[in-house]
Amino acid sequence: MDPRFSLRFESGDRAGEVVPIEGQGFTIGRRPGHALQILDNSVSGRHAEIIVDEHGALLRDLGSTNGTRLGGERVIEARLVNGARIHFGNVELVFLDAAAGGFQAGPAGSAAASNAAGPSAASFHKSCFSSSDACEKVSRTPGRSAKDCIMPTD
């Protein structure tokens, strides 16, 4: 059975490569031993992790030097949505969720990337708030649903 979640490199030597997110704790870093090793000096040795649970996938920065950005905003912890653009240091990847249609983003800045699913999922990260009322507003936005809202975790 194919994994539900994956990451697709959008920049660097690995652009276009798709990496399945397998297991519940998927670590990312420059050092060997991580589920995803990224050999780029902007990526910390122990950079971030993606935790798969009953609610989907949770991205967590592990105290990286150059940060983890989601839709251009630096994050410590956030829920991922299909098509979300993630930067580990200077390396850009797109999060793919097969259950949500497996959004196929093209290279950064391409028509496929910006228009394939209407407004990008990343553009809705700024619409995410800490209350369920705000998430209901996002879910009433045409073309969006509650799954597009990222709720901070405790």
C-alpha cells in the first residue's frame, strides 16, 4: 500500500523527487540517520520532524538554526495541508496528501504550481487562527474546507 503522505522537492539537485513519509515519526536533517537527509548547508543536522497521527500530519521544527517555514512564515509546529510549501533552510518542498487528491505542484513559480488548485494552500496559512470560529470562516471560503485551516497545537 502506498503511503498517504509524501514530500516533493521543488528546488536544488533533487527537484521533482518525491519522498514518501513512512512511519509516525519522520525526521529531517543534514546528518545521516534521518528518514530524510538533505545535504544542504542551510539545513540543520537535526532540523524538523513530521508526525503522522489520526488528524493527519504535524510539522515540528526541532530548534533548527535557519528555521522551518510554511507558506513563507516561520513555524515551530503546524498541521500540514495538501499542497503546502515547506522550506527547511533554503530547500523548498511541497507536502502531498493522496487522500486530498495528491496535489501535484509544478516547479516553484510555474503555472502548474500557482494555478493547479486555485489559490495555493500556502496562501491560506495566513488565514489560520487559534479559535475554531476562525476555522469555520476559512471553511466557508469558496473552494476551501475546514481541512485547509491550521490549528495551533497544544
